[in-house]
Amino acid sequence: MANGKVDALLGIVFGDEGKGKVVDYFTPRYDIVARFAGGPNAGHTIIFEGKKFVLRSIPSGIFDEGKINIIGNGCVIAPDLFMKEAHELEDAGYTITDRLHISRRAHLILPTHRVLDRAYEAAKGKNKVGTTGKGIGPTYSDKAARVGLRVGDILENFEEKYLKLKARHEQILRDLHYTDYDITEEEKTWLEGVEYMRKFHLTDTEIEINKALAEGKSVLAEGAQGSLLDIDHGTYPFVSSSSTTAGGVCTGLGIAPNKIDRVWGIFKAYSTRVGSGPFPVELFDETGAEIRRIGHEFGAVTGRDRRCGWVDLVALRYAIMINGVTDLVMMKGDVLDGFDTIKACVAYEKDGVVTTDMPYDTEGWNAVYEELPGWKTPLSDLRKEEDFPQTFKDYIAYLEEKAGCRISIVSVSPDREATIIR
Ligand code: IMP
């Protein structure tokens, strides 16, 4: 039997590309759906059989009864939030304990990691990252410092290990003079979550995945956040703390690079960013507000307003290169229906220097735009490419040419039938 392959589905800008919308199309084609990075900082909104779910740690294949879902070693997991998320699925009638396998190597987010997240942010003052407050950075810091707790730790002498790491965090918090917090209630639920997690298959998922691949099974590696939030390749230090790019698929699941076949890169017909950090295409005017309103651009995890702007081809080209994107997926074209002209950022400029490559320090760069005519036609009822207005077809062709990559899927409304394969 031929070896199976891994395809990756990645948000390639600042996250929130609307991946939840296309999983309907993707998940049925795979035997296993696996998350390889991040944790409950993600919020994948999925409408399934008329019900709305926001998945944070659990992969999107969970709605498909035949699928195995994996939370890989590259992820971090908060037992209390995981329990809440899992209960919502169980209450809706999904049986998940047999089909959700969690890597013993994934790291645990403690309640004190969340307090540390707030404390570090407070200490940064005006340079704060604008994190989701879920303890992501401190958990990955402990992983790199080799003091973190892993899922496998809950199976043996857990209390002792937990108290030791908690005491270490409390000491750091005292040193930071950040003592005004109370985790009593949170800790109770967190410990219940730890107990609850024992019901699941806590396994060596890298072995499971590689065995499945050897049997010819196929795997979808489901990304979280976006490429520009990657700890190495994003707009550091305004990034998340995991490897959100294609390289993270290998390290976060324990699979070799030559197992990766297609890399689907999801982007929106415009740009958004949540939290702080450079964003050269940001629009502070009425147009930005209009995109936010029409596109419902408010954070799924924190409810914050997303910053909005035109599509950024410097960022797209960079992400296509870093990830080896084979196919682009363009979301939310319909949000731009009403605009007379559409702009696309083709370069950045600072102090007379113009670059089309992503600069090391994205701070202080201005976007250089090209202008295209708007299509001024509602797209959301269209289901076939032939029916697209010519101006929208031209926009797609323009982006493909400038990005140097094919756009294989176009989505023009939240409706599941509005996912048009090209
Ligand atoms: P953290 O991941 O909570 O540490 O947040 C670091 C940065 O990543 C902040 O700017 C967050 O707003 C951003 N971020 C984290 N997760 C997501 C996501 O799923 N979508 C969009 N932005 C995110």
C-alpha cells in the first residue's frame, strides 16, 4: 500500500482567515485531523448542522464521527478550557473520548501561566503584545526552559509536580510585585479538567500518525493563528509563541518534511490583525471601519475589534515562500462588494527605501498600493466561477499573478455551498 500523505491547512497572515468555514470541504477527505501548534488562543468558529461551535484546542475533524483527531506534541493545552470545550461537544451529542487522542508530549497550561501572561503584559506597558491572556507565552517559555509540565505528567505523581511548578510561578510573580490575583476557583476547575483528561487516549501521537501514514492513511494538519504570528517568521516580538508555519507541522506532529504533500494557504481578500504590532496596511479611516463592520471582524476569543486593511501582497508572498504554499484559498471576497476601488499593497516604503521583501523590522513601514476597480456586485449568491463578475475574476487573476501562486478555492459567503473550487 502506498504511503499516506500529510496536507497542511494554514492561515498565512495574522490568523482569523476563516478556516472554520472551509473545513467542511477539507475534513471528509482525510482519515486523521491533527492540530500541531498553539492552544486555546485559537478560536475556530464552525457552524455544523445549524449549530455554532467555537473550537479552541480540539481539531475540526471532531464533527465527523469516523475521524481520529489528534492534539499534537507542538500544542499547549489548558485542562479546564479543554473540558469546557469537550463538554459542549458532548452536550450536542458528539462522542469524542474514543476519537480524540492527545500527545503525552503536549504541554499543560497552568492557571499560574495565565497570571504570568497578564503580569508580563502589564510589565511591558505600552509595548505589550496584546496577547489573548491564555498563558500561551509563559507555557512555551517553560517548555523551552525545560521546566514545563507535559500531558504525560498527569499520569504519575502529578500533584507533586504541579505544586513545584506552581511555586516557581508564584515566586516569579512575587519578584514582579504582581501579587493581586486569586486562582482558588480557577484552580479547582483546572484540577477537575486534569481528572477529565484522563478519560482520553493520552498517547505517543507521533508514532500513531507515522503508523497511520505507513498504512496509507491521510492526515490533515490543521494550523492555528497565522504565519505572521510564527515565533520565528512573524513580526517578532508581536507574535504568538509557537511555530505556526509548515515547519511547525513537522516538529509539532513528529512527521518528516517529505511526508508533506499539499500546503493550503488561507487568506482573506483583505487583511486583519488582532493585538499590537506592525501592520502597514492598517486603515484608520471609514474604509477600515466599513471592512470591520461588513466582515464582522471581532475576535472569536477576546471579542476585540480586529484592525483592518487592504490585502498585503508583501506578506502573502513571504508566507507562500516560508510555507511552500501549493494552493491558496481566498476567503470573504463578498466583504469588498460595495467598494468603488480595491487596493492591494505591493511593496513597503520607509524613508525613501522601497522593498517588496518582508523586512526584518516591519515597524514604521508604509504600504505602497496599486488600485483596481471594484466589482460593485453582490457575490454571496454566486456558486459558480463562470457567474463571477469579470472585475472579480480580474482581481483573482491579479492576486495570483502578483503572489505567484494559484488560488484554488474562493469563498464568497458564510454559506457552506459558497466554497467554489477552481
Ligand atoms: P498569544 O498567542 O495569546 O500569546 O498572543 C500573541 C499575539 O497573537 C496577540 O497579538 C494575539 O492577538 C495574537 N493571536 C493569538 N492567537 C490568535 C488567533 O487565533 N487569531 C488571531 N490572532 C491571534
